[in-house]
Amino acid sequence: MRITQDQPLKEHNTFGLDVRAAFFITLESEEDVRTLARDEYFRTMPFITIGEGSNLLFNGDFKGAVLRYTGSDVTIIAEDDSAVRIRVEAGKRWHDLVTETTARGWWGIENLALIPGDSGAAAVQNIGAYGAEICDVLDTIHYVDLRDGSTHELPASEAKYSYRHSIFKEESMVSAVVTSIELTLSRVPKPQLEYKGLRGLREEQGLTPARVAEEVIAIRQSKLPDPAVLPNAGSFFMNPFVATAKLEELQSEYPDVPHYDSEDGTRHKIPAAWLIQQVGMKGYRNEKVGTYDKQPLVLINHSHGESADIRRLADLIIAKVNERFGIEIRPEVRYVRSILMRSVNQIMEE
């Protein structure tokens, strides 16, 4: 465990915001997390656990402890001719995991290539792209409860996975620090090529997961900016769901409105990018922040903007979409204010 005080967080949030943490605690193992849970001083301060900071908007300095789990080992725990089960420490960079597993010919996460962040955060967020979600291959989540330092194994079936949601985003799990995850990947080809940008791969002979990942990377790079060049947090908004009556109302004015139906046909996902483009906010820019000209879901911090600049832009987009369509889009990015975060002791008192 390593603890630093007054830690700059600019390298720990992909918006590149110049904010600081009173304490930055690097946790290198599950034992480190258990040790931290027993620290009386830590238990009195507000805290947050982060990965690469690719889905966060810090609203000013964090007057508490920012935790970062960095253990990154990958272990094979079971395998046969058809599948392999691996345990991945939460600090493993997600894209590195995709690269390594697809290189070994293992199917299951190739469609999730180039998604930023760590593996633990990927499970918390239930990352998804191009027809796949991490919950499709996730078996178990291991975590430590900071209230008492106890270790737990949660089956993925009990993690309440849905679109960009898991139980770890609920209040009941605010004291949980994910330390590792278990995935089952296939040795038998199982390509997921329903996304139109990947359908051309159906014609290729000897298709491999590495080849699918290569195509996914090309698609993502054509649509999404590199945070190292244009600071951003990826897709800022979630795609909203509407009822059938609302969809029919939209279709009466926009016959070609894109939508994706739920399995029961009662809810329909409308791409937030389409809504934002319709209200003229694609490629919008003021002197500090703006939306990406190739993908309006992405908010860009162009010129050392502060969190308030990004929030104002997000609020403007939300208001415009709501005014035009009567649909509320919600941020996927997490807003972080230390004043709203609790300490372990406060959680214990509730």
C-alpha cells in the first residue's frame, strides 16, 4: 500500500481536470484493502474508489481519500477443450486483457476492445459495445467490504446487471472494493457480428477473435477521440429507453428514427447521439469545451476547462433534447463531489 498526500489527479481522470486529492491510496493486493479497512483515520474520511478515471467528472478537489487498486495478475483457474476460466485482478487494464486473450484465440470479449478503464471498473459499469457486454462472460466478482475487511464472492447472476448498471453502483455496495473478477471465455469460435460495422467479417475465412478486435479498434478509432489528445470520458450520456407510444410519436415526425427493441417489445432504446445531433449539438464548441464532431455523445475538454464548464455543456444538451423530444437523457459519467461522499464510519452508522 502506498499513500500520498495532496495528490494531483490530472493523470487520474481522462478529462484532464487539474484537481487534487487530500490522500491518494494505491492498493496493490486484497490484503492491502483489508489492512486499509482497519485504519482508524481512513475510516473517518470520505472516499471513492477509481480505476483509470475514464468515467468520472471531479467537481473540484477531493477532500478525502481516492483509492486505486493496481493488482493486475491474470490466472487460469479452469480449462478444457471448449473453454477457459480466468481470474483477473481489478487493476488489470481492460484493453490489455482483451489484447492478451484474443491473441490466445479465446472468444468472448473481442467486441469490447479499446474500451478504457480497468477490469474491476469494467465489471462495475457493465461495459458494452457492438452487441456485447461484459456480463455475457462474467462469472464471479470478488470484493472486500471496507466496513469490516471481509472478503466476498458474488455470482454475476446476483449482480443485478442491466444496461450500464450493476449492484456495485447501488448504495448498499458503496463500501465494496472490487479486487478481482472471473470470466469464462470460449475456445470454440463464437463471433458476435450483428453490429453492422462488423457484418463484413462474416465472409472472412478462419476468423479469429484477434481479427474481430482489430476491426472493433478501427471502428472506435474512427469515431472516438484519444483522451491523451482530446481530453474526454468517452460516451457522456446513456441511451434512453422509451415506451412504444413515445416511439410511435417520434416515428410520425422522424420515420427513420433509429431504435433498438427490448426482448419483450415494450421498451425501445433510442441512440442519444441521434437525439443530440437532431438538436444541433454535434460538433458544438465554445472557448473551452464542446462535443466531438464525429460523435456528439463525447464531450471534449478543449482548453483546460473546469468541471463547471463540462457540467454546463451537459446541462445545455440535456435541456435541448428534453425541449425538442420530451426525452430526458442522463449522464453515464459519474459526477464526483467529496462533500457528498461518506466515510466508512458514516456508512456504518446508517
